Amino acid sequence: MEYTISQAAEKAGVSVYTLRYYDKEGLLPFLEKRADGTRVFKDSDFEWLKTISCLKDTGMSIREIRGFISLCIERERTLEKRLEIMKRHQIDFEEKMEQMERYRAAIQFKVAYYTEALAEWRNTEHTM
């Protein structure tokens, strides 16, 4: 099945602008275009879009994603290099998750602190 850019954006859960940006940045080299330049998305393109979104949302730069996709297009010859990239990205992502857990703990502490402080303030205000 073929999809227009609007249909593809809706199906992929991204904006049309995002898809145009990905194309402009070279992240969609697999994308077919008609003679008039209209982008044509196919069902198989959505796995690529999911991969791009996953890598972007987990902190990989557009430049790095572009390089990874270039390696994917080269097929089996680049399996080892792609594995190295994904292992490095996994380590980076896990470090970010650990940092986010520390931030979450700090925020939870502040919420508990202010909840208690507000409760004490309200109790003090009403007793005077």
C-alpha cells in the first residue's frame, strides 16, 4: 500500500514537517519519489520510521542516525559496525536513564517536602 506524506505522518505519529525534515536530513534514503517529487511511503517504510524515532527519542543525534542508516543500506557488510553503534548507544541511554532516576528521586523528595511543609503551614495558620 502507498501513503501520502500526510497519511504516513498520521500513521507514524509524527508531523508532516518531521517527515520532510527527516527526508531533507538524509534519514529517508529508502523513500520513493514520483517524477513530480511527491514522496511515496510504503508499509515497509514504517519500520524505518520507528527506528529513526526510537534512536532520536533516546538521544542519538541526527548525524549519528544518518550514519547508522547509511550502514543499514549497505546490508550485511556493516553488521559488526552497526552492532558497535547500538551497543554504544545502549550504554549512553542507560547512563541517561540512571541520571533521570536520580532526577526523579530529587523531584519526589521535593514534592514530599513541599507537601509536608504546606500541610504544616495550613495547620499553623488555622490554629492562630
